[in-house]
Amino acid sequence: MTQPAQFGTFFLPGPTEVRAEVLEAMLRPMLPHRGATYEAMHARIVDGLQSVFRTQRPVYLMSCSATGAMEMAIRGAPEGPILSLVNGAFSERFARIAQSCDRSTRVLSVPLGDTPHLEQVEEALVEGGFGGAHFAAVTVVHSETSTGALSDIRAITELAHRHGAMCLVDSVTGVAGQPVETDAWGLDFVLTGSQKALALPPGLAFAVASEAFVLQASVAPSRGRYLDVIEYEEFARRSQTPNTPALSLLYAAERQLEAIRHAGIEARWARHADMLAMTQRWVESVRAKGVDIAYLCRAGERSATVSALTLPEGMQAKAVVARVAEAGYVIGAGYGALKDSTIRIGHMGDHSVDTLEPCLAAVERALR
Ligand SMILES: *Cc1c(COP(=O)(O)O)cnc(C)c1O
């Protein structure tokens, strides 16, 4: 029933490999999205996602890619300037969205591969935005998929709160792949997309807003319509979405969340931690054989879902990716400014050390 893989096994940092069982769930017939059957399914999906996000709050089921949820966060954010912490392509996207929603935005950048420096963040929060106005919100990317850097969203949220700002977290390659404690860490807004660590097809975004975020959003001036957090909150109370949801994708999500619940979210995090550990050991062993590859990020700041590796001088990412593809594995070239000089291996979703090992072996052969 399912098509044979056309491109090989996916170790891209998105979209990720989707299991046949999950793809097959999408073949179910349509159902009316205003009715008890839909509402029951919606409630089951939200319940599954609540244990993934570790929250008691409703999780919004959005029929758009993750960027839509990033825009929802900005549009619903409290009035006032926004501090955007930028350490790669996706955190830069967050800043651009804030700017294009006409928000006064200050960008605090660190070099690619780094994570935001807490002292600098605090300094910026004290200084404030243009004219010294106090920041209303901070944007941060948990796992910067373009570099593989993992930021301390718990500490950054604490800092933001201490200075009266809310913290908006893009955890697209964090959620479902490494610890995210939405409620315990007091995250004001946190979002992910379906096609990363959740190992679903692209097309859905999932987001959680704190009660405080929703309260203040009700007076936010330009929330727009399609991405209005208040609409989502109201419809969530009756297990519905404001507009027609992407039903087939929700069928897939329902199936996948059942499997995730069965295995347990902590086991899922541990499986990802094991894949990072294996990749780190593999990099060391390849280096010991004289191939000069290296992690872009410092140890201890590496995402459990994606590794960005700097290639030896003169080696082109495109060529390495093509050779790995011939062996049947799809990995990523670098992103943005790192396009040619790095490769990215997405070790996330339903992969394990068992499926990752042959992929790393193929990358190793391609590097020789
Ligand atoms: C993939 C990704 C996005 C954007 O995802 P789309 O689904 O393409 O909108 C945003 N942030 C991060 C960190 C990502 O990895």
C-alpha cells in the first residue's frame, strides 16, 4: 500500500522519516469537523500532546507549518518592544516575523553555533528597547536547527520574567525530542511543527500559550484572524479548531501520539539522548582516523535532535550529501550561511541508535 522510499531513509532535520503505519492512518475517510466524532478525536490528540509538552493547558492544533505558530506568538504578544535572541537561521526568522508584524524589535545576536549569553540577555533586558522602553517579550529558539545549538529556555524564561517580559519559545526541534517542561518552566508560548521530532508529515503546528499569555492577548491590538490565539483558545474549550482542520494529518497525529504515549515521553527523550551520544562518539572516532570534521557547537550545548558538523577544508556539503544519498540516506547540507561548509544529520523522530548507525557509516564512507 505504501510507496517504496524514493529518496532513501530520511535523516534530514525535517521533514523526518514517517512510519508506514502513520502514513496509512491518513487514508481514513473524512468526517465532519463540527461534531462529536471529531471532538473526541481532537480531545485524544490534545491529551497526547499535553503529555509531550508537559502541560495542563490546551494544545492548539494548527493547520499550518510551524512558522504560522511563530507568527501567532508574535501577534498575540504583549504590546511593547520585542527582544529577539538570534543564533541562527530560525531565530533570525522569529526576529523577521516580529519586524514584519510592525513590532519594534531589537536583535541580540551571537555567532553561529553559540547559544544566547545569559549576561548579555540580562543586560539587554535592563537597557530596554528603543528609547529605553521595557521589553514586553523575548523570542528564542530552543534547538536552533540550522546549527544544532540547544539554548537554555528555562533560564532565559526566568530572566525574561524577572524583567517583566514574556518568553516566546520556538521548540520545533525540541518538543518530543528532548526535555520541554511547559508548565514547570513557566513557558509563556511554546510551539512545534509536525515534521520534526514528532515524525509526522509536514503541515501541522502545535502550540501552547500560558493562561497569562492568553489573558493579555485579549487586548492585543493586531492579532489578525487566522493566527488569533484567542480564537484558538475559545474553540479549544469545545475540542474544535476555528477553521477546517487538516483532517488527514490529524489522523496521522492521533496514531503517532498513541505510539508515543505507549513508549512514554521520557523514554523518547532518552532515545534521542542516546542518538546524540552515538553521533558524538562517531565524530571522535572519525577524527581519530584523520578526517577533520567537528561539531559546530560546544559540548553540553548540543541538541539531541540535530548535529551540524563542519567539514574538512575544501570539502563541499553538496557533494557529501549526494554521496550519502547514493547509499540510501538523506541527510541535510548546511543552512543559510553554513550551506557549503557544514552538513546536518537529523537524528530525531522515530529513529534510534540502531537505524542511525548505518547512516553514520554511510556518512563516514562519503567523507573519505
Ligand atoms: C523547521 C523549523 C521551523 C519552521 O518550520 P516550518 O514548518 O517550515 O514553518 C522553525 N523553527 C525551527 C527551529 C525549525 O527547525
